[in-house]
Amino acid sequence: MKRLLACLALVATIASAKDRPNPHPRPRGNEASFIESYSPTEVTIKATGIGQEPELADADIARVAIDFVLFKWTDRLVSVETEKKGIDPVLDEIYREPRPFITWTADKVTATRKLANGEYAMTRMIRVSKGALNDFLASKGVLASREDLAEAVGNPSIMVIPDAPKGQSPLDVFDKNPLAQQMSGSIESYLTARQYEVKNPRAIENINEQVDALNKVGGADADASYKIALLSGSDIYITFSGTVQNLPGGRKASLTIRAFETTTGRTLGTETGYSQTRPNTTDQALDEEASNDAIDKVLQRLTNYWKTEARKGAQYKVIFNVVGHFDERTLEKIKDNMEDLVDQEFPGSKQNIFTDKTMDYTLLAPRAKYNTANRLVRRLRDKLEMPGVRVKSKATNGRLVSIDIVNDK
């Protein structure tokens, strides 16, 4: 009889383990890894939970996966210090009831083991909704919503361009490779679904002539993709290249996506996405599957970049061309005035080239004051013009400003 009562008590303890409050609402485990981007808003994670009973270890898996997506993943949602401080008060609410942020849990347990301290560790595949987490944190004021971020610093504009061999225009790749056109459309569709502003290189009139005329931007051998993006006025440009391989059991596509900051050419993220190995599937379907995998990995990195960098100001590529002859004293005065202006009004800016004939800057301009390139040009003219020196705007195109400093004598 005593033995029967003991068994019944054990069964009751195990049955109630799922229902009783967890004394540790924060995750007990810390093992997790990214598996795949299931959709624009969902990621599949392999996570290991820990608990005194197998049921408690299983319940911990969701918290471990959410913790990974929030803080530990390469493309984590919480990336800046103000967000890290702001999220702490709401973490208990997330971990106490994680189900609204979980869209799928695998039926099969990957592994269960008993630890040296008597606790259990259980591993399972689980899918976390980044979208639901982001919306919840935005509603609590921890993360800026996309609408708030767009209102504060503007939505980043992005251009998608195929990777092209050196010396060849990406537009030629579009003309010769219909698959490149489809991949570009697939990536653009993914971006517009996430409410990014997408610029199409075909929409820029006479782009080839402009690219040829702008060879001196970054040097004659500068990447054509960079020049096209700069001329378009995009904040970020993305290049892509891919292959399809024949493998045992079918065919598999891989697609590499690289994201760059347009004004500086700085790399923001590089990722390779893969399709599943599938028999009797078209190249288009395989490439589209691979592109969705790759772009999702890069996209959160772009969002994190935009949150940390874009608040500092609008970046403009400004090229000053000294036209005609100036005496040495006047030329030094022009350069001194420019350096003074940068120090006073554009802190954090970068001087790229500084010669007697060319001054090339990446200017970090306060958005409230310089929300358009024309406002920037007016300020440069006010500061640099003097008797015998005229500042002439040669071209303004999005983030690109070209100015001639002319001898007006």
C-alpha cells in the first residue's frame, strides 16, 4: 500500500510540474543555435532547456530560444545599450508566458540527458516569431517601432544589384541573365514586404552615361555597383551572386548576399543562403528559396545598423573640384574654411581625399538641419565663397553632391 501511495505521489508531482509556477522565470539553459529563416518574421532555433524534471526542462526550451533571438544571435533584436537597459523590466513577462512568441515546436525531442547535478537537459527544434517579439517590445517602448524609427531618421533606401565581374556593369548582367532579374525581383519583394524603400537601377535615366562620367568617384576602377548606388541616392546597396549544384538526390542552390553602406562602401553584412536539395525543381525555384534564406540573415543586421548609425545624421558624399588657377594663399584659405566648417557643424565626418584639385568628404550632417542635399550645398556656399571664389553646384543626386570651386576673377 505504501508503495502504491508513493507511486501515485510521484505521478502527481510530474503531472503538476507543467502547471506550477517556475521559480526561475529567466531561462535556465544557455545552449541554442540558429537553424533557418522560416519566413520574414520567423526563425527556427535548436535550443536546450534545463529543469529539475523533464517537463520543466522542456518548458525552458522556449525561454532559451527567445533569449537567443533577443540577445545572443548574430542578428539579435536587442542591439544598443538603451534597448538593453529598457528591456529588463519586461523580461519576466516574456519568459513567464513565452507561448505568444512561439509559432511551432517539433514533436520529436532531439536529445534528453540527465546532468551531474540531477537536473535534466532537453533539446528540441522550436520556431520563434521575431515579428511578435519586435511588436511586443515596441508596444512597451523598449524598441522603436519601424514607424517611429522611420519618422525619426527615415526609412533606409536600398538598391539591389547583381554582382558583376570587374569592368562590367551590373546592368549588363540584367540584360544577359534573366535569372538575375528574377533574383533581384525576389529580394526586392522581400524588402518591400518589410516596408523598406527599394530603388530600382533601371529607374535611373541615362545611368550608363552617368556612371561613365563619374569614374573619378572612388577612382577610375571603383566598383560599378557602388557608383550606381551612389548615383541613385540609396543609403544601402545589396549585391548578390549564386550557383546551382547537382548533388546526389537532387539539386541545391546557394546564394551570397552582401550589403554595403553606399556613401562609404563599408560592408554591413555578408551571408550565404541555401535551398534544400530537391529533385526535379527549376533553377528559379531553388534560387528563390536560397535568396529568402540569405536576405533574412542580412536584414536584421541592416536594421541594427540603421538604429545605431542613422541617428547620428544623414551621410553625404561631397566632392569638391578646384577649377582654374588659385594663388597658394587663396587655396589654403578655401581648405581652412572647409576644415573649420567640418569641425564645427559636421563632427564625425571623414576626409577621403585632400589635394590641390580635389577635396572628397563623407559628411555626417544633422538631419533636422540638412534634410536635403540642396540645404547642404547652400551652407557650403555660404562658408566657402569669398571675393574671387565662387562655389557652383555641379550635381546633386540623393547622397552624392558634386561641387566646383571656380576662380571668379
